[in-house]
Amino acid sequence: MALATTTHARVQECRASWYGPGFHGNTMANGQRFDQNDPTHLAHKSLPFGTTIKVTNLQNGRSIIARVTDRGPYVKGRCVDLSKAGAEQLGFLSRGHAPVRVETLN
């Protein structure tokens, strides 16, 4: 479902998921502590730490701005893992995943 063929596509459409309770307070791949209540925390497999991205839920149009702070997701077919708060803001917390557009801003 990707719009571009490179690993670091500026825009791609894919599925997002979220993580939180079991990881809250753990050290992320960038060395910081994970806060499930911080909507700006986001995991991506390959984008550099600190990359700012806009994530838009394609089902309801809601968007957030987050930065890459961790690695993942580790489920096939998913391109980003948001914090619990990020998923809540995008409106897919109860469902667990959603189709999204990911736009690299820097």
C-alpha cells in the first residue's frame, strides 16, 4: 500500500498500531523513557530518531505530529506504532490499528 518504493518515503499509506501499558516507563531504542501518555512518541523501523512525521487516520481524517523515538512495529504489514495517547487522539485506541498516511516533515 506504500506510495513510494524507498525505505524512507516522504509519504506512505499503511497500517498503524499502538503500544503502551506493557512498555510504559521502559527505555526506548533512543535511550529515553517511553511514556504511553505522550502522543509524540512513535516507533518506526528505519527512519532516523528525531524525524518528525505527520500521521493521519484515513478513516476519520484526524492527524497528529509525532517524532521517531523507538523502533518497531514488529507486526507484518504495519509501518508505525504510536503511543496509547497518539492512538487515542487518532481515534483507533479501541480497534488497535488503523489505515494511516505517514508524511515525513523533516
